[in-house]
Amino acid sequence: MAQSDKAWGVICAVIAGVSYGTNPLGGLIMYGEGLNPSSVVFYRFVLATVCFAVIMMMSKISFKVTFYELIHLAVLGLLFSASALTLFSSFLYMDAGLASTLFFIYPIFVALTMSALFHEKLTLTIAIAIIFTICGIALLYRGDGNGFSIKGALCVLASAISYCVYMVVINKSKILMSAVKMNFYMAIFCLLGVILFSFTAADHHILPLNTPVAFMGAIFLAIVPTIISLTFMVKAIKIIGSTPTSIIGALEPLTAVAIGVLLFNELFTIKMAIGISLILTGVLILIAGSELKEKAKQLLGNRTKLWRWRS
């Protein structure tokens, strides 16, 4: 893989992580207008589906898919809807910042799944990066807000597991199509998952968008943490793989902290600064370790060729 391709993969992963980190902002805005998790996720994907369709038509991308592709896209869409529903549900039981922080145990699940099921080597670099990012994320929680909740934590755990499986399926699928087309069909199946969930209880019924603020919140969720995040995440996974993308995705809680400090004048403490530094260090270790490993392979290969030539 060319160095420029790796750099682009890392950039895509960073954009995906940062944009996905704005989920709590849009979700809490809509909760403030009286909507429930089913409604928030439903309107998010309704608008996202329309946007993806418009982009496909403007780019003249075919809507045709094979049965094999449709099955895989259905699985991905239902997994993502499960992850979104459980994550937004956790905001009802615990502080959104803490829930978003706890959500990022998923890189551990991704790394362990890839290692256990697909024999992907769990390198020392990846292990160290995970340790740094997890420690950093833990320090970002300040202990205020709604506090810790077992029910909320179980929702986050379900969300993290669903998201882990989603990323692994993308990584191992043999579907060759544009990220926009893939996300269009995934969004459709996300909607199907949300609609089915809405019939499980009266509290889960989809409510109407009854205020301009709620509508703006839905537009924000559809564009930033959905269209932008999903498009760049698919690209990142295809270029650098599930595990590096998931670890770089730990930039999401950094986004939550930045939003709080810059938009809501939240306190920026030394503890938070240390946490951010640890996360960035973990990401840099991952990137630098990958680069050094590749250069070592190239150097070893060149030496082997030189030795054979001399022989």
C-alpha cells in the first residue's frame, strides 16, 4: 500500500471519528423538544437516505444491487440501527458525555474479534495504542451530569458490540461499490430496523417533528454524524482496516469535549488535558507504529534482494 493511500485512510478515519462525535449534540437538542430515541434515529436516517439518493443521482451512480450485496447491506443496516438506538437510549439514563466515552470500548472488541475469528495479529503497537486511548477516555469523564447508570451502561455495551460487528462485517465483505451507494442502502435498512423497534412499546412510537429546532437537529444528525461520518468511515476501513479505524475513532470523545468547551463554556481541567494527550498519543503510536513496520519490511526486503544479488 502506498504511503499516500495510508495517509488518506488515516485522514478519513479522523474525519469519521470527529463527525460521529457530534451525535450527543444533535440528539440532546431533539430530546429537549420532546422526542424519543426512536424518533431521533428515524428522522436522522430519513433525511440521510434522501441526501444519499440525491448525491447518487447527481453523480449518476446506479441504484442496482445484486441479491448477495442486498443481504450484506441489510445486515449492516440493521446492525447500525441497533447501535444507534441503544446509544441514543443510553442518553436517557446517564450523562451523554459519559455514555459517548464508554462507547469507545468498541476498539477492544474489534481488535479481539479480528484476532480470534480472522487470525489478525494483535501486535504490541495495537495493544499499547488501545491502553493509551482507553486510559485517556477514562480521564475525560469529570464525574458530573447524571452519573453512572447500570441500565445506561448496558445500552452502551449493546451499542459498542453492534458497532464492532458492523465494522468487522464491512472489513470482511467482498462488496465493491461506492461508499455513498453502500450507505444509501444501509440507511434504508436502518429505517426498517427503527420502524420495527418503534412497535415494541408505546414509549418507542415515532413522534412528529413539531418544532423548527427539532427539525434543525434532525438535519444536523443526518448530515454530520451520519452522511459525513459513515462515508469517510467506510473509506477508512477499506484502506487501513477495522482495528486502526476503530482506535482512531477514539477522537469522538475529544469532539464532545471541544463542543462543551467552545460552545457551552464548560470547564477545561488538567485531568481532561491529560486524557486528551493520552488519546492523541495512542493515535500517534498507532500511526507511527504502522509506518515503522512498513519501512522495516521494505528495508528487510531490500537487504534480502541485495544478498541474493551478491550471491
